[in-house]
Amino acid sequence: MKKVLFLFLLIPFCLFGEDFIIAGAANMQFALDELSKEYTKESGKTFKTVISSSGKLTAQIQNGAPFSIFLSADMDFPQTLYSSGHAVAAPRVYAKGTIVLWTMGNWKLKDFPSILSSDKLKSVAVANPDTAPYGKEAVRILEYYKLYDKVKSKLAYAESISQVNQYVLSSSADIGFTAKSVVTSLEMKDKGQWIEIESKAYKPIEQGMVILKYGLDNHPEECKSFYNFLFSDKAKSILKKYGYIVDEL
């Protein structure tokens, strides 16, 4: 599988030709790597991915991006695409995401409310709440713990979860809210320390999948094949390994 990270809205879509492309929210980056390998093993088919925030991917789809399937970090963005005719059916939940607080520092994370409000902590990375569902729920977490007013001047807003990860890994930010699927990946599991945020502090992150009109028109067999694969026991076991909740779907 080849991956492309779009940094801008205006992109040369023609470069992708007739490729079967899956647009994935940034929290799915590492899980999609493994899903791709298993999908190809089972079906003999391959796909490329575009990874970005759900909001930016939605805007790209609305502007003609040749994506076949969209794996969002929420249900709202794919529902918008269905309502506008860009998706062929209403979104279906494929996983529920989990938020963690992650750092390369030596902070005692069990007392993270005190750490976040401490003068010693200078910056907190958060994905843009307008375009990234994980960022929206990170803000909700701060509000739940009555920390937002104390922390808002420290917030370092990132384009997506991917950029949050870059901020944390480089220590450009002292700490950051990211997806559990990131810190449990093979690439990141031994880097820094993290703590899972209790689920009552934010709304369940139901992640929705839609087949896009472009996909149905140009790659119908591949779309059907991947759609069925994503809801298979094998795919669910992979998603669970990355910290997603799938049993309750």
C-alpha cells in the first residue's frame, strides 16, 4: 500500500489516474497499514491511501478528489457526503476510537489534570477541533475536567492527529491528545508514555465508513470487496489490536 499525506486542499488529483484510493482519517494511519496487508493477502487486490483530517478529506471529496472509500473519524463528515450525493449510502460505524494523552517527558500522567494546569507545562498539542473529530473531543475532555480556561493559552493546534504526533515525538509540544491506535502501533509503542482518558470525559468516537460515488462508478468490485473485508472477523481483530472498540458495533 502506498500512502500520501495531503497538506493542501488544492492538489493534482490527475496524478492518481485510475487507482483505487481509500481516504482515511489520520488516526487510522497505522491500522490501515496492517489492514492493507491482510486485505491484499485475502483478495489479491491493492489500494492506495490518502491520510489527513476528516474535515480536509471531506472538502477534497467535495472538490472532486478521486477517492473510492472514506474512513472518517466520526459520523458527521461522511453523513454530510451522503446528504450531498457524494456517497452512495448512509455511513456505517466500523470502529469506536479511544483518546490518550501522550508525552516524551517524565510527567506523572496519573495526575494529568494537575500536570495540564501546571505552569511547568508549556504546550499541549491538540488536533484542530473544526476539522479533526479527535481534536473536538480533546477540547471536550478539557472542558469536562474544567481545565479549558487554564490550558487554552498552551494549546498548540495541529492540522490532524498526524501532526499532533509529530509535535509530541519532536517534543515541540510537552504533551498531546492523540488516538490510542497511534501509541499501540509497532512504530510508536515504545516511544514516550501515555494514559488512556476515561470514556465518560468525551463523546464516543464513532468512526464511519462510506463508499463514495466515484468509487461505485469506477471501482465497484474493489469497493464491495473492501467494504465486506472491513467488517470481517479478521479486520475487526486488527482494529481491536490498535485499541479500537468493535465488539459493540
